[in-house]
Amino acid sequence: MKKVLLAICAVALMSAPAFASVQNIKVSGDVDSTYLLRNNFDFKSDSMDGTNTQNLFFTQTRLRVDADLTDNVGATVALINERIWDTESSDSNVDLNLAYVTLREMLYSPLTVIAGRQNFAYGNSFIVDSAGTNRTVTAGGLNSVAEDLSKRTAQDAIRLVFDYNPLTLDVLFSQIAENGGATTSGTNDRNDVYLYGTNANYKFSDDWQTVGEAYFWVKQNNNAQAGSNNTSGTGKADIIMLPGFRVSTNPVKGLNVQGEFAWQFGNKTDPNGDNVAENKNHNAFATQLIANYMLPFEATAQWNPVVTGVFTHLSGDKTPAGADDDKAWDPFFENQGTGTIFSALFNLSNANIYQLSGQVNPIQDVTAKVTWTDIWLDEKIPSLSITGPDNTSYSPAINTGKKELGNEVSVELAYDYTEDVQFGLITGWFFPGDVFTSANDVTASQVLLNGNVSF
């Protein structure tokens, strides 16, 4: 706590010389404390030795300052601390979470430039979100503990936003990793990782409030060059290009329907090492269909019932070993399914996912939601490797001729105590499917109970 107060004072002191030129300052933040209980994430029964259970409390604290220097110039700085309770010595560091400037009407009125460490998300976060693949962090108190629940969800980026209402065009360049150094012996190739591309969002003027979105993204991973463990270094860097589109419309009152399709092509390093100096051609696709319907029945209107159905297809690879082409979908920078067991354990790839949920407000200020998710492999696999949210790796025993990965049931409750205080509960159970043998068919479960205060 002392370090947090010192950091706040430091920010205030550094800002003092600029107060005269600041039009407006807003201070905000939140304190979120969570109790976490997780069992059997390796799908084996707990032997009571504590290695298969997580039982802990943690607190996530964020402090944000937004300053308007002029009508068109703003700056944002945010600090973050994520700490397991009673671990002051290792988790008390306060880190920079956001640090960016906003320049409105730069060069001409439709253009806004946002540069620095920032948050961004496109569509339903199916392809690109600043959180990246939502179960991986490399720093902070939740690193190697509960990485999927971290709030470190920013990327260093430059974003150009062109507002041609009803068209909004985003151009993005983000540096995912600055690794530097040499990728191979005797070379000077840098091994950085970049994301860049554009996203166009158009709001139609029809009665259905239709929104269309088209995008083209490129992920360049110089750190995964073919030949990186070969002194010849003749391979190319991983480069995946991704065009796609999304449509959202409301054909009848209370019904929203969305569809998204994306295609990946380019080249990837052969992950099997059978030809380390060459790349595989990458060719994969994914689609997602979503329907949200607020039930129109007068008898249930007071509960605001909403039913949601989601189908997600992510292509897999029939012959991953030694094949010339790689057809398995690359998760890219998705951020879906946070708080679920399946998202914490499995990559968003080689799967057909069916999801059905129902949500109601049984009493004032309380929201209840039940979700069922069924997951099937798109293509059968010879083996399975799982990395848990605590960064522990598992290699469960599987039936290579089966496809049902499993299904999950989750129950969520949210209580808005006041406008600024909310309590939440998430419980979930994942039931392994016939992909897993009897050695790994134990139900995984979790409980997340949290209280959040925003200011």
C-alpha cells in the first residue's frame, strides 16, 4: 500500500508543472477483490496433496488519470497492481497499465491519432482485442496463477481513427513484442512481433440498425522464423494475413443477429521440426454466428429475459505432422470466453463450439445467467497438450479417434449494490468428452466470487 501511495504522489508531483495548461483532469479507477477456487483442471481427481486445487484470494487495483490539455489534445496514464493476498514481498509492484496521448482533428477534422499503451477491441473480439489471447500474461501477481483473469489488457500501438460518419475507419500498428537481438547465429535479423491492419465499420440507415464491418489484419512474428535453430536461417518469418467481415442486424424487435467470417493465409514455421529451414503454407478459416433474443412475452417482461445462441467454427488440421500446408486456425488476438474453464484451458482453434445461454433479472439490481457450452474438435488429433491458467502444462490421455472435447455449464450472478459497487459470482463445471480416456475424465470446476468498487 505504501508503494501505491508513493506512486500516486509521484504522478501528482510530475503533473504539477503542467497544471496551468490543463483544461480538465479526471481521476478514476477500481478495486476488485476476488475469491478463487479451482479443482481438477488436469481432469484428474485431487489426491489431497494440494497440487490439483487452487484456493486463494487476490485483489486487482487500477488508478487512471485522464487530462485534457486543450480541446483536441488529451493524455491518459493508468497504474495497475494485481496481488495475491499475503504476498506483499513479490506482488506489491505498481506497474504502468496505460500511457497514451489522443490528438483529435490532427491535420484535418475527421482524423484522431491515439499513440501509446492503450486498449482497443474490434467487433466481438473474435479476431483482434488489445487483451490478446485472454489467458496469457508475463508479469504481475496473476502471472502463473490465474493468467486468464488478469486485467493487463493493453498493447503498445499507434491508431489512426478516421470518422466519416456513418463510416469509421481504423488503421492500427501494434508492437506485440520487442525482442531485439539475433534470431540465428551470425545474423542480425530482429525477432519482433507486430500486428497491423485496418478495420472499417459502417452504420447503415435502415430500420434494422444494420452495422457492417470489414477488416484486414497482418500478424508478423519474426521470432518464429523457420531456420531459427538452423545456422543457415533460410526460412521466412511467420506472416499471417487475415481478411474478414462481420454483419449485425435487428430484423424484428428484440432480436439481434450477427455473422462473422474470417480467412487466414500466409506462412508459418513448421512446428514439428521435420524441415526447420522452411515454412508451411497457412490456410485456415473461422466463422461465428450469434443470435440474441429478448423474449417479448408480457408475462415475463419484468424479468427482461434474453436468450442467446452462438455457433463458432474454427478450422483444424487433419495431418499436422509433415504436411505441406497448415490448416489449423491461429487464435490471433481473440478475447472471448473470459472466466470460463474451456477458455482458460484450450486454444480457440480446431473446434466447433455450440453455446446457449439464458439471462434474467429475477429481482431489482440482480442479473442471473446460465450458459451451456458444447465443444467438438473439427479434426481428430494424435495428442493433446494443455497449458492451465497457472502456466502448468498437462498431457492428458486421449482417444485419438474421438471428437467430443467436452461441455461446460456455468451459472453467473451479478448484484448492483449501488451504482459504483457490484458483487459477482461465477460457478462452472467442465465435463470431459469422449476425447479423454478414463484416466482423464474427472469434472473440472471453479468458483469466482468478487466485489468491485469503481470510482
